[in-house]
Amino acid sequence: MMTTEDRIILKEFTGRVHERFSDARIWAFGSRARGEATWESDFDMFIVLSAVDQKIDRWIRDIAWEVGFENDRIITTVLLDKVQFEHGPMSESTIVENILREGISA
């Protein structure tokens, strides 16, 4: 189970992303979502937006850095657009399958 502190960080990250992209779908996944994290574990976030380009990708990574820095976490992001998520090769990948099965939707 995810710690209370990590839930607060997830909420903060999600809130900042939703300020700009209200339709963003966000999941936390990996060891922090499973509650198996150690002090050195990163915090994995999976984000799906209607469209993605370099500028948006950079903006998301900047938010991850800011929220992570403020909370003593390294936040890593996986970012896909809706078409890639629903119909592209990633839609059949094991990482997406695992995120949907084990991830925590924000």
C-alpha cells in the first residue's frame, strides 16, 4: 500500500498537471505504488494526454522535477498520447498492462 506521504506527492503532481491538462489520465506505478519502496526508490508516473509533443513532454518533466525536489523524491515519467495508449504498440505492452493492473489511478 502506498504511504500517506507518497499519496500526498501523487496528489500534488496530479494537481499541477491537471491545472494545464484537465483531461490528463495519471497513474503511479512501481515500488512506491505497491508500498515496497526504499528511501532510494524513484516515483514512477504514467501520464496519458490527448496530444503530446516535445514542449509538453518537457513541461511534464519540469513539473516532475519541481514536485520531486520539493518532496525529496525523484519522479520519473512515462508519457503517451491517447492514440498511442489505446491503439499503438504500447497498448499491447506489458508495462501498460502492469500499470493498469497494479498502478494507482490519480
